[in-house]
Amino acid sequence: MKCHMVGSEKTNLSNSLFKLLNELDIKIRNKVPERTITDSTSYTGFDMWDPPVYENTAIEWVKKQFESQRKTLIKGDSTKTVPQFQGKCDIIHIDGEHHAHFPETDMKYMARVASVNNLLLVDDCSKSWPSVLKAGRLKKKNDLLNNIKMHVPEGWIYRGAQKGWCIGSYNVKYQADPIPRSFMF
């Protein structure tokens, strides 16, 4: 689905998104001040990167926040791109489809790439999005999530739905080395 807006609407939406990303960044840094972003930190983003107003705002924010870090943006359906990813992630932000099985699928696939010392952010974790809440409750019930807490900014409603995030971490007890795809004898 494409979003068509005139110039001033794009600017206002872009400014609002930038402000919210900064608010979330402050909330995260207050929650985990011992974690610092260094020059060796890398950023990997999995997204459909659509519509352009969201894509451009998100990319500009990432560039600003991670100026000297390596950035990799993987465009496509996360249910296909994340399972192919071979790395580990310290900070995981899930903002995928909000209906049916998609939130649970995204949480399952991202759990596989979570490092031992991870931070999990789940977008639209509010009563407006029951599939997102259900997925989070299921992962918590199965002991896959730690200290997951909801953060709902007062009065922030977008397209009639209450916005919010859940902040916590995946319960990763140890980090196994990846299994090689083939062996040489």
C-alpha cells in the first residue's frame, strides 16, 4: 500500500516520526545506561522500507544516530530475510506486520539472532494491536522474554490506534557457535 502526501504533510509526519524516534532513544538509554554505542557497533535493519516518507525518515535517523558505525539495510519481507541472516544482534527493534501470525513469526525469528546481552523493542505493543500483545505474552509464557514492559506515550494516537512500545530482552542463556553448513574431512 502506497501513501501519497503533499510536501507539508510529509514534513510534519517526518518531524513527528523523528521526534518519536528520539523519545524512544532517550527511553532506551535511560533504561540501559551501561550499554554504549561505540565506533565498532554495527547497525543492521530488516524492513520493507515502504512507504518512502517512513523509509527516508528512518534512514536519516539511523544515519544521524550511527554516524561512524557500519550500516546494513536489508530490504524485503522479514519472514524471508531474517532466517537467512547469520549474525547476532544486541539491539532488536521489531516493527513488522501487526496482524495474524506475523508478530509471533517476527519475534521467533529475531530470537534466533539475539545476542546474550540483547535489548528488545517491539513497536505498537498496545491494546490497539492484539496480535502484537498476544505474541509477546506467548513468548513471555514460554520463558523467551525477560523484563518486558509496556511504554505507551500519553495521548499519542495514529490513525485511530494507540501507539506504544514494549521494551525488554530475549532470554538467551548461552550463545552457541553457528552450525557449519558442511564439513570437510
